Amino acid sequence: MQEARDDGVRFEVSGRIFSGLRRLATRMNVSLLSGLAIAVALFWSVGVYNRLMRLRARGLEAFGSVEKHLSLYAEAVSAHLSAARGGAWEFDSLSPSWQRLQNALDGLAQALKDVARAPLAPVVLAGVGQAHANLLIQWDYLQHADPSGTALDISDDLLKQWDAISQKVAVARGGLNQILSKYNAAIAQYPAKIIAGWLGFKRVGVL
């Protein structure tokens, strides 16, 4: 009888130990799984962040290319006016059509400067697009619709330069908009959208 009771006690103790070890193993498994899940989430979040940063950097670089080409319009016009005037020229001495073109160039330059305050923001990129469109309107008017004629004829060299610049701008804008569209799509997808919002990534404009 005593031996049976001793065996029962040993069995009960062994059972308690086994039960305790099983609970400990369960807790360890839960902790391990939780740690693994946190590590995976952290790794994924870093991947999302790096991808968005790369896309944004590519967007800024592409906009720099667009900005460089857009600035060539003013350089070409200034060179043409200087050649036609034999040197320095004054705004007030230009015909109304050339003055409007120069104002459009100044407006484009200001719109490009505004981008520095809010890089790639929708409102500033829209401003650049509108300024560029206005410049093309004034250029077309200068060539074809000015009823008073132009005080300074448009040289063949300026025409060729303008066309070449316009082609470069069109190609650069297309590349920029492709990158910015990918960026916007990336921050709009779930669950990346949660990480993007938490890290301060915002939608950008297109040009």
C-alpha cells in the first residue's frame, strides 16, 4: 500500500512537472512566433520605406531633368533677342507679343522656383504645367496670330532650338510622370498605405 501511494505521488509530481514544461514550451512558442512576426513586419516595413524613398528620389531626379530643359526656352529667346538687337535689350523696347512671351517665360521660371518649397506637390507641379502651357500659347500667337506682326522676326535658328527643346521636354515629362504614377500607386496599396501614412509619405502631382 505504501509503495502504491509513493508511486501515485511520484506520478502526480511527474504529471505536474510535465504540465509545467508543456505550458512553458507553449509560452516559448508563442513568444517565438510573436518575435518572428514582429521581425517579418519590421523587415517588410523597411522594404516599403526603401522602395518609396527610391521612387521619390527618382522622381526628384527626373524633375531636375525637366527643369533643366524648360530653362532652355529662356536661354534661347534671350540669345535671339540679343543677336537681333546687337547686344543688350530692354523689356520695354519689345513689341507686345514679345513682351507677353517674356512674361510667360518669367512665369515659368517662378513656377519652377515654387517647386523648391514643396517638391513634387500636386499644386506646384500643376503650376509648372500651367505656366508651360501658357508659354506655348504665347509662342504660337507670336508665330501665327499676332495681327501687328513682330518687331523682331523669329530666326530659323530659334525655331529649330524651340522645337528641339520642346521634344526634350516632352520626353522628360513622360519619364517623370511614369515615375510619379508608380510612386502614387505604391503608397495607395494596402497594407503599404498604412506604413506610408505613418511615415509621412504623401501623394505627389504629375506634370
